[in-house]
Amino acid sequence: MSSTSDDLGQTIRTLAQRLGASLGDAARGLAEYALRRRLRVAVTGLSRSGKTVFLTALLHNLHLAARLKEGQTGHLPFFDPVAKGTLEDVSLWPIDDLPAFPFLPNLDRLLDTPPEFPPSTTGLSGFGAALRYRPQGFLGRQLVDSTTVEIEIVDYPGEWLLDLPLLERTYAEWSAATLRLAETGARATLAGDWRQIDPDAPASEDALEQARLSYTTWLQACREPPLNLSFLQPGRFLRPGGGIDLAALRFCPLSLAGEPKRGSIAEAMRERFERYKATIVRPFYETVFSGFDRQLVLVDVIGGLNAGAESFADMRRALAGVLQSFARDDEGLLARLFRSRTEKVLFAATKADHVTANQFHNLRLLLRAMVADDTGQLPAVGAETDFAALSAIKCTANRRVLYQGQQITVLEGVIKGRRETEQLFPGEIPEHLPTPEDWAADRFRFYDFVPPSLARDRARGIPHIHLDKALQFLIGDLFW
Amino acid sequence: MNDTVRIKPGILPTGAATPIPGAVVEPEPSLPAVLQAAAVPDLGRPRRGFRWGRALVASAVLLIAGIGIIDAGVWIDDLFVRSTALGVVGTALFGAVAAALLGFAGSEYRNLLRLRSAQGIRDQGYRLAQSAGTFEGRGFMADLVKLTSASPAGRALCDDFRDALADTHDDREALQLFERIVLRPLDELAYGAIRRAARDTAVGASISPVGGLDAAIVLWRSMRMVREIAEIYGLRPTRLSLFALVRRMIVTAAFSVTTDMVGDIVGAHLGGRVAGLVSGKLAEGIYAGVRTGRLGILAIEQCRPLPFAADDRPNLRQLVSQSLGSLIASAAPETR
């Protein structure tokens, strides 16, 4: 009697234990699911801002982040999960519904001997990273041993952001503004067939295509040296990206006097302009742009300084256009249409390794001045905004030297197009927008450098400047 | 600055510049007299005229030394009268004692100076950490590294820090890195020392059969803990400098707000639940443990070269409950 009851008791106890264990497992699974976070980080920037290199270095260093130790190249000491040693593992994966960012081919080029900068990308692409870490917060620590933050890093051309202002304009308004701009400064020196188009000429697909080609060529010439301009609309003419209706791009600015005639090329272009807005610009904002939680905008401030006053001013104009995309003053129609969920925006001046470390502070201040309006006021963005100076791949080293009786910090590296390591005094970055005297004095001449050789070693990180701080600002708060 | 020629940007001709080795990442150690003079605050009261107390101590020491030397002289002279060999032996013995005494005094004095300079570094660290602007702190970083490298655990961590510090990090970042890479692990070690000491004193005080013995145990164990903590942060104190450190701790504690937290803790720990469960002797032990824990935190605050970040402060309640929790738990059922 007592033995059977003991057996029964034993069985019940075992069952209860099993039930308890599986309930515990389920609870832990649930907690892990609840703590798991996934978000989209966008990386953008006008062409030549170093987006591709940035993404390649970021993904590579992130991939190695849990394994690299202090002092190893590519280590991220200012990224909290790394600093606290709570990051366990990072894995990378392509995102399902996006073209994959060509991470591995780009990495191969960077690690090659001699190393090469990867080619720039032209469209929308992305890559995912899953960061597994041990939670440190009170709640997280009680619930799970480790959990995962998944970030989808999406890269898109900053040129596309310049299209947002088009949504508020009619074809006539846009044409007038663009023509006015085309008659000023360096733009006026460039000839283009599109300037001669007669708005009243009969429309045909051939003529429209001719106009598109001519205008695209003109925009490209504006973008290339020696002009180096940035405020070039519409952005898709330069960076079309995949999967769009190219027929919608068949337009260019025309000088209109009154309502276009029926069947004229002007009327056809007006129709294309509207189609462009409706089928390309609007969907990009509605389906892609509004889905970003964090945004990083790369700006080639140093390139802008090198290119001279007009190009620099144009870059500022383009930045203002970019900023309109983020601005959220509640009055604008656009603001209400595209209330993006972006919580943080980081503007970063790239290629910080072109100047000495003591100039980073000024570089940040200058970038801030570029983004701000003329009174120094930052537009209301509605997201936490910060500024940074960074370099995705650090090509130079800082050295203290005695030169002409003064102690100065110089850069040491191999200047692009040369072979030997040389020392260079790069000069100073102004903390305010450069004055006309600054431009006249020919102050800015920053050299490009050859990337350091990483000897095809994939276990080595890529030396960087403040990549970790940017990462900490963008996603550091996700790690509890 | 104004009279120097502005150097034009450009590539420097080969051989035109003389390298200043390591100047950016790791400058020459600069433990300057200026820094010490500026950094060590005068903890004492404002100077009053003639210091009679000091004069008394000095004259007494001189008197005793004089008596000793005269006595020894007479004694050695006496020995020489008896036999030259005895005299030589006596002189040698006295000489050895005198040399050892001098050496001892010298090393203690050096150690005191070291402690003073370490505290100068600490005071500067506190100031730098609170200052808002950018600072030229590379020389200070070298001092910090040199100080902390004197600790056995700190040496390896300082190597890590040196590795992690890049030429592109500014001074503030260097300070942050030092905090993250070197100080946090050292803090953990110090907390461990506090936990052990709190446990030991609690156990010692609760099982000591005689009244005076527990006080002696607590004193001895606490001093050992303070020395351990000082060593963890690279201070390497000896007798006198340990005494000086403890004195400074007490002076600071007397003026700081943290004094009150002990009442808090004891209340939280001994109030109601626990106090009702444990015997009077054990409660005494726990009280001693809590006090040791508090002393330990004061010691950390005196030895740590940089102030704690706001969210990083040591939590006495947590520390003590970690080390005493098991004690309370193990004791509680027995007393029931």
C-alpha cells in the first residue's frame, strides 16, 4: 500500500518536474522572443561620400567585433557591447526582400594586395547583422542568458533624397527654378542640347528620350570634376536604381510660357514629371524611407572643401534638400504624408583620416554649420540628431614632429598615386563655414591616401576612426 | 602663438621634420613638481603661528635619539677599554642598527611621497573628469598609466589600454578608455577584497569569545583590506603611508555626505526581519561586516585615480548583501 503510493508520488513528481522544465523552457523562449529586437538602419550619402567603403568596413568589423581584442585593428572600444564584453557573436545574412550589398567582393578588394577601394554602388541594397549578447539590465538578466539584436543595414543613394522637394512642386515651378539655377555660376558654363528644346515642338518618344539623355549627360557633367556639384535634380537621373519605369524619366526642365499646348513636348514632359513623382518618388518614401528606424547620412566635407567655394555651397544646398526629408514640422503636407519612424539621425563627415586628429572637433562643427541654416539654427528634425567625424578605413597615422622649430602633428601615409610613405601637414579645418578669404587663400588641399595593406587576412579588422562611436550612437541603446 | 610662423599645408620634404617619438600616443612621463604642488589640496586647518605640537614631537625625538647615541657612544667606548675586538664588534652592531633604521625611515618617507603624488594624480583626475572643455591631458594619462602599472593586475590592463589607445583618440576619449579598460576590472577586484573582508570581520566578530578580541580582529582585517585595495589601484602602501591613507579616508569621511549611508544600510539589513532572526552576537558580526564594507568603499574612493561615473558607483547594500547574505541565510535557521 505504502509502496504503491510512493510509486504514484514518484510518478507525479517526475511528471511535475517535466512539466515545470518544459514550462521553464517555454517561458525562456518567450522572454527571448520578447527581448529580441529588430530594426532598420539606413546608410546614405551623396556620391563619393564613401558609402560603399563605410558599409564594407562596418560589416566586416561588426562581424569580427566579438572576437577582436583591445588594440587589434578594427576593434570597437567605444561600442558598449564590445566594451563591456557582453557581445557573444555576430552573424551576417542577406535581407530577404532587398538586393544584397556586395559585401564579400568589396571586402576582397579592400584586403587585396595592393588594396583597392571598392566600386560605388548605385541602387538600393542591404545586409543584415544579428548581434547576440548577454543582457546586463536587471530584467533581461533574470529572463535569459543571451538575446539578439537584429539590424538591417540598408544603403541607398543620397541623391534620391533630393527628389522629395519635387513632390511639393508642379512641373512649371520646378522647371523655372532649375533653369534659374542653371544660369548661375559654373552651371551656366556647361552647354547642353536640352537648353535648345522648343516647348511647343510636337512630342514623340524619340524626342523625349533625346531630351532625357541630353539632360542626364548635363547632370553628370555637373557632378564630375571640375564642377563637383551636388544639388542635382532629379536624383534618379544619376542613380536610377533597379526596377523602375525608365519611361517616367523622359523629361527635362523647359522654359514654359503659360499653359503647354496639346500634343507638345512640354505637355508630354509635364505628364512624365507627374508620373515620375507618382510612381518613383512617392513609393520610395512610402515603402522604403519611412521604414527606417535610424539613419546615417555620410557627407564628404573634406571633398567639398577641396572642390572649392561653389561646389561647397552646392553641397550645402543638397544637404538642405536631404534634411527636408527628415524635417517634421507639422505644417508641411509632406511631413504629414511621410511621418517616418526615424528616431535618430547621425550626420557624419567621412574621410576624417585626411586630417590630423586634432581637427576632428572642427570637422564636426563645420558639418553642423553646413547642415544648419544661415543663422546657425538646426531645422526641426523630430529625431535625435548628432554629428560625427569618422573614417571607415584609416589610411594615415598621426605623428608629432619638430618642423621649422615648431611641434606639429602631421599625417603619415602613402598619398594616392605615389609609392613611398610620406609626411604631410594637411592644414586646418575651419570650425565655421569658410569665409571668402579662406577660399581665396587656397587653404584647402587635402590629399587622398592609399588604404593600408591588410594582407588578405580576413581575421583582421579594418582600421577605422570612430566607427565605434557612430555605431554606439545609432544602435548602442538597443543593448539592455 | 602669434609670433610663430604659420606653417603652410603640404607634403613635408623628406628629412625636414624631426620625429618626436611616441609623443601623441604616449608622451614622456611627466610627473612634474608643478602638478603635485598644484594638485595636493591642503586638508589641514589654516596655518596658525608656531606649531607647538610639532616642536614637542621633534624635540622629544631628538632627545631620545641623543640619549641613544650618547649611551651607545659611552657603551662602545667602554667596550674599547675592555678589549679592541669587543669594541669593533660593538661598533659594527650599532652601525648595522643605525643603517637599518635610516633605510627604514627613508623607504617610509619615499612611500609617503609616492602616496602624495598618487593623490595628486587622483585630485587632478577628479578635476579633469569634471571639467567641461577639452583638455591637454596626455601628460596626465602617462602619469595615470605609470601609477596603475604598479599594481600587479593593473600592469596587464594598462598594456591593454596602451594597445587600445589610437592616435586618433582625443584626451577625453583616452580617459574614457582608461576607465573602461583598466579601472572597471580593478573595481571588480576591489569589490572582491571588500566582500572577503566584510565576510571575515562578520564571522570573526560573531564568533569571538572575548569582547576586546572582535575589535582587534575587525581592525586588523580592515587594515589588510585597505592595503589590498590600495595595492589593486597601484598605491603599494607601507606602514606609514597606509596610516596616512587611512587618516585621509577618515578626514574625507568626516566631511562627506556618504557618512549617512551606513545608517541606511544597517537599518535595511538589521531592521525587523533579519535582526529578529539572528542572535545578538551574529547581529554584531553583521554590523561589523557592514562597517568594513563602508570602510572599503571609502578606501576605493581614496585610491581610485578617477571618480566614478554617476551610474557606476559602488553600491554598499549590494556588496554587503552579497558577502553577508549567505552568512545570514546559514545562520538564520539555527537561531530559529
